[in-house]
Amino acid sequence: MLGKIEFKKRRDFGQVINDTFTFMRQNFKPLIKIYFTFCGLFVLASMLTMLLQQYKMVNIINTIGNGKNTSGLGFSNIYGLEYFLSILFSLATYASMSVAILSYIAIYVQKGNQTPTIDEVWGYFKYYFFRLFGSSILLIILLCIAFMFCLVPGFWLFPFIAMMFPIMVIENGSLGYSFNRSFKIIKDNFWITFGTLIVVWIIVYACMSMIILPTTLFNMIGMFTHKTPHMSVTLTMITTVLQSLCQVFTIIPIITISLAYFSLVEQKESTGLMERISNFGNTEKPTDTRPEEY
């Protein structure tokens, strides 16, 4: 049986990916519990608003196909309140997931690779959630603007922005500090960080697609086999629900960026090595240095 994952060590490309899935497998039950405890409400809210948006869009498309809709796909028809609420709750879902999983990992490392409790994670979660939520809105806007410029700036910024989230939680960094710190630790290691994240996200999207693809295909087949454009409300709703549930897969890249963070910090600062040297020959249990609940 494999020993528990040690975060504070150098890893190459393959080790980061392998240890991501090893950590996920070893901590599957507590991670899923943490996910539904802290993210369940946001996932449900996101799902409901997306269902309303999809139901509205299906009705618009079907009435256009039947010749009963004369207003067409106007701005007000597509971008209603439910559209913006679905975006807001989706951002809140990702922010809550990032805070919950990163808090779990931060406490896991501080406790000497021991499983954190719900109360311990809550102490971190309530302190960092609004910081990450507000920061994520600004960073996503920045990333979208970067992608608008021929995609290349967006891809270049992607690993730096992704690295900011573990810095905010693990180092208690502000937005400005995390931004500068991210560039500092990724410097000279851009391509391996970028490649690791891209590979993991491809794996995640492949897993999501395998679950969503059947209902999407049936919906598309039904749409094009009718004489007029027609989408199935039932299949569209099922696909939307599956998409919301599949967000659990994004736990994987959060673990990956955390492992990459510790690896890069260890490579540049050797904090884990210095800790092991200072504890060499010490057989007593390390002192619990966890912060008090905020």
C-alpha cells in the first residue's frame, strides 16, 4: 500500500499528475464530504438557474422553428436575469470548491498528512471564501480580456492565475501579493506548469464529456430529424443536471495546482527539506502549528 502523499517535495511532470490521482484516491471520501458540505448549496443554486436558462432557450428555439416566435433571438430573450444568476452562482461554486479543497490540503499538510475535520476546514473556509470569490471575478475578467487578444495572452496568463489561488489560502496572501508571488515561483518553470495543467484539464473534460455526451447526442439527433428545429426539453434538462454534477471533477485540477505549488516552492526555497533536516532525530510528535479558527 502506498504511503500518504507528502506535498513538500520536488516533483516532475509525471509525478505531479500521478500524485494528483493518488491523493484523490487516498482521500476520496473526506474530499467528497467536504465538497458537498461547503459547495452543495452553490452547486444546487447554479443548477437551478441553469435549468431556468436552458428551459427558456429551448422554448425560444422551438417556437422559432414552429414559426410562432417573431422576436427571434433578441438580447433580452437570451440574456435575462437567470443567465446572469447562473454565471454568478457558477463563479461562487468554483470559488467555494477552490477554498474548500485548498483549505483541506493546507490543514492536511500542517497536521502532518492527517485528514482534517469539517470544523477545521470551516475555520479556513469562512475566512477565505469572500477573498477568493471577489478575486476570482477580477481574475476571470482579466483572463477573458487576455483570450480576446488572439488567445495567446490568455494561455500565457492561465498558469499564473491558477497558481494564485493556492498562494492565497496556503500563504494567506492578498490579491497583489499572490499575483507577484505566482510569477516569482513559476519563473523558469512556465512550460512544465502549463503542460501539467493542460493535461489534467484535458483528462477532466474527457471524463465530463463521457457522462454528458449520450444525452447531448440524442438531443442533437432529435433536433435534426424533425422537419423544423426542435429540442427536447427533457434531454436538455438532464444534460444540464449532469453538467452541474460533473463539476465535482474539478477537484482534480485544484489538487494538481496545489502539488505544483509545493513542488515549485520546494525547488526554489527548499522549505520542506529544511523542515526535515531540523526534525532529524526528533522522535516526538511535531507540535500542532495550526492557526486558531478565524
